[in-house]
Amino acid sequence: MLDFYCVERRIAVEVDGDSHHVARGPTRDEARSLLLAREGIRVLRFTNIEVLVELDRVVETIIDELQRPLSNP
């Protein structure tokens, strides 16, 4: 399941907690991002810490991506 998904812009936002950084988490995340990319979905990943400490930058990054032109899947 994605944390957030904008259907109109085909952008997924994932907020990764601690479990994403241990064991097979990074490998699973990468495989999932590649699968979504093949479907024309852009994936933005942020850590919990980034969201808590650098929320303005996270929001700016999401806004920048929302303004980019759509690519064909």
C-alpha cells in the first residue's frame, strides 16, 4: 500500500519508517519503486525524520514534482 497517491499526476509519496532501513527493507522498496515506475508512477520517498524535521523541504519537493509534466507510461 502507498502512503499517498495522486491519481491525476501519477505521483506516489512514501514516508519510510525504521523498518524500511533494515534487513530486506531497502531491496523491497527499490523493487517496488521500479515496478511503479514501469506503470508510469513517480515515487517520492522521504524518511520519517525528514518529514518531522524538514517538512517545508518535503512539501516543496512534492509541489515541484506535481508541477512537472506528465510522462507517458
